[in-house]
Amino acid sequence: MAKRNRGTDQQKIEKRLKGGRGEGRRADYQPWLRIQDVPSQGLASRAKGWKTGRDHHLMSQLEASYLFVLDWSQLVVDIREQFPLLPLEETQQIAEQCGYAHPTDPETQQSVVMTTDFLITLKQSDREIEQARAIKPAADLQSQRTLEKLEIERLYWKHRNIDWGVVTEKEISKTLVENLKWLRSCYWLEAFAPLTQGDTTRIETVLTPQVLEGRIALTKITNACDDQLGLSPGTSLSIVRYLIANRRWHIDLSQRIQPSKTLKLLSTLSTGLHEAIGGVG
């Protein structure tokens, strides 16, 4: 299927504004750019957010990895990706003052609305604060043009007294991301229909004491549970993923989860213990 015309002009900007792009919160937010709006080399993707319950539009694998980390953090309450830096005239003025060329559409040569990869809302004591984050491979920071565009973005957020920063792959734990990838599809109970919350609790009751003992490989325990409860093969292992994703089971996600080995369970929800959560980056 042919890509849509990506020429950017005032009419297209007005159409996006009228359609609510860049507006809303949580489930109602609409990113300024969707994956079908930009050229892709197969790295763009959509992922259903744990925090928002909506599909997030991610332009790179690095953005996807950062979304997974944000979704896991207990500090984060909302995530808005591809957030527009409006009005356009403001970033044009910043670029002019800095002596930089403002980003333009390669087809029309007209100025485009710049975006920040993530605008994040976090809990801080009794209030909420916002952080803006640009996501870039470390190698891209060697490019003068990339640094110029980041400087325009930085000054835009500085004028709003909002903390802005750049996140590269060096700030994102590969092990944490791989673990979160393994958990993601099992976050929602609906994924296990027709299993109910009662069924999940029954499976958890069988699994927990055996996993806490830490003597038998996780897959051996889950396979035995499937047989004991008459479940389809793999069901109990999926419930393990659900329990970890929903913090009913607490484990050290800085260590790679290997189902073929024992799983070190630090605590369960019923113990009343809570793991310490680090910053967002």
C-alpha cells in the first residue's frame, strides 16, 4: 500500500489541530504524529500502554524500550508521545535567534511542527510534575544538525520551566527491557479469557509456595500446575507473567528472567512488602 502524502502545509496543520492531535490526557491523548505519518524503515510500532490503555505510536525501537520503562515506573502517571511544540512560530523564532535552519518537510520545504518524543507526567509528593524527553541513539549526538534541533527543543521547554533531557540507549537497561517485553502481553486479565480473577488466584495459590522454595525450575512448576488444574499447556507460565507485571509477585528485574531456571521471588502482594522503584531517567 502506498504511503500517504506527507507534504506539510498550513492546511494539514489545521486539520490535525481540528482533529485533536496533541491534545487530551491518558487514554484520550492523540499524538501529533502517528506511525503512518512518517517514513519508516520497519522500526516504527504501536504498543498498548499499561498506564494509558491506548496504543502508543513509537518511531523507533529505542522509543519502544523507553515506553516499557515508563510503563513500569510507579512514579509515572501519564505518557504523551510525539508531543507537538506549538505554536509553530515559536520554534521558528527560536531557530532564527540561534542561527539554525528550522526543520522543514523535504517535499514541500515548508516548516514542520517539531515534536518531543515523550512528555511525561510524574507523581511528586502531593503534586504532579512534567518532564520532556528526547530519545536518541548515542551515535546521533555526534551530528551537528541533530544537536541544533535538540537545542531548539530544549529552549522551547526552558521557556515553560519544564525539565527536558536526552535519553540514549546508555541510560536504558537492556536486561530490564527484555524482561518487560516478556511481561507486556500478559498485563491484562482479558488476555486469559475465559479465565477469571478467581481462576488466576487459584493458580497463584498453587504456584507461590513452590516458587518461594526456589528449588525447582519455573517451567517445571508451571507445567505441573497446568496438569494439576487441567489447564491448557503454558497457561500457568502466562499467569506468572501476569503476576509479575501487576506487581503481585516482586522479583529483581535487573536480572534476566529465565523460565528454564528457578525464579527468585522476593515477596508477594500478600506479604505487604514493596520493592524500591528507581527514577525515570
